[in-house]
Amino acid sequence: MTEPDPSIGDADPSLPAGVERREFDGRERLATRGEPAYGEPTDGEWRAWDAGRSKLGGMLELGMDIGLDGGETVLYLGAANGTTVSHVADFAGPTYAVEFSPRPVRDLLDACEPRRNLFPLLKDARRPETYAHVVEADCDALVQDVATRGQADVAVRNRQFLADDGRLLLAVKARSEDVAAAPDDVFDEVLAELESAYEVLETRRLDRFHEDHLGVVATPR
């Protein structure tokens, strides 16, 4: 378990081990230990976790209980250039990063290089059968941030990788589902579709950091 720095007081018990609140440029922010990946501020071995560029970071900043203690096995869908998944790999165990687009994968590979526990997969999250032979069974967490229609369907298709007591940490982007519909209506539809495979434990709008997004914490049924 990561020892807290006595210069900043007690560690926040709501955060996983390896994630702390530290001061950068006069402002307290989330931070993890690891090599910088996207030009974020650093303080020694600590790097600021920018919640404005990370849906999961926004969920943590808003106090959502993501159910992780640190060291878990994680499947991350929609890894893009590695901004968030690099922070996840800093405090988690084996972390599988699925991204469909080749261009951001170039940056993702750079983020993976100093992190031996971060495994990039150039795959489509809508087709989990294409990476089922690589990803471990019984993952502790499925983190999903995919900007596509059918976000609930992606989560349901990938439920197969989650342990029975695992956590789905989902960021729903309303405009990716239906650019013309009211976000609240979109969120209701997505949550209803999730019910076939998940029990929703907590939801929260992420508008403080990400407009028209909903953070969802769920566990498999």
C-alpha cells in the first residue's frame, strides 16, 4: 500500500491506494505516481490527474465510490491516447487498454512503454470476441469511455470479463447516442439497457468537468 506523504496530511480513504490529493500550482488535485504522459504538471514522481481530460478522474473528484482499492486487474475500453488509462495503470495491477483508432494508439504506446502492467490492444470494444483470448477472466473493473452509439450494448457485451463482484465504471456521452435528444432521456435509456446485465449502484452527472456526461458505477448481475 502506498504510504501517504506526511507533508500533505492524511490520505483520502475514498481514493484507491496510489491515488492522492496533492498541490500543483497552488491548487489541490488528484495525482498518481508515474511517468508523465500528456504534459500534465508533476511534482517529483507524482503527476497531476486532470479531471477535465478524464471521465474517471471527474468521477473521483465528485466523490463517486468506484469500489477500487488499488492493485486490481482492469479492462479499459476507449483508451484513446492513454490520458486516463495511464493513471489507472499507475495504481492498478494488469491493465488492458482497448482502442479502435490507430492514430491515438501511437500515443498510447508511449504511455505503455514505462508501464509494464499496461497492455495496449488495437481492437474494437464492440467486438470483445477479438480480444477474449488476451484479456484475463474475472477482471476487477471494467472502465468504459467510448464515444459511440450503443454504449450500454458495449458494456453488456464486455460483462463476460468482469468478476461477479467486479465494477463497471462507465462514462455515458449523451451526444454520442443521440445528438438531438435531451441528455436526461438518453441517460434513462442507457441505464434501462444496462439492467439486463448490471445492477446500477450509483450515478452522477459529470457536467462540472464533462458536459452532457453521466458517470455510472454498477456491478454484474
